[in-house]
Amino acid sequence: RKTKFATLYGEMRYNCLILHVDPGNLESNKGKIIQKEIQEFLNFDIKQMRSFALKKHEVFIPFEVINSKESIVILKDFIREQYYIFNK
């Protein structure tokens, strides 16, 4: 069975792209590390934008920070890199 890499979550509380960077490993801190990285690239703070508990093995990218061509290019390159690592 293939593991899911990403989820588009449109429910009002989330409204995020969620990357599953270390699926199945609930103890992994990889998501927290990568979360900080994407926040720097796209200049946002998920804790100020969302009130839900973050999972340590996932990365949350709110839809509203994907608001320009530049942010789409940054996100596309970031997702491509994470997908490559995910499929190693």
C-alpha cells in the first residue's frame, strides 16, 4: 500500500495543504523541522494563523499564504524536494 504524501484540507478550521513528511512515525520531529523551514520561505507563523494542535510528523501550509506567483514557485520547488526525499 502506498503512503499518502499530501492532503488538501479545506475544512474551515484547517484550510491547509498538509504534507505528510514522515507518515506512520508519530514520534518523528521531522515535520517540526520542515515546518520552520517553509515558514521562513513563505514568511508566516502557523501558530499565529491556526489554533489546532500540530502533528510533529506533518507540515501545515495555510492556503492564504499561497497568494502570489512567487509563493507558488517557492512552494512548488519545496514540495518537489520533499516528494523526492519522501520517495527515497
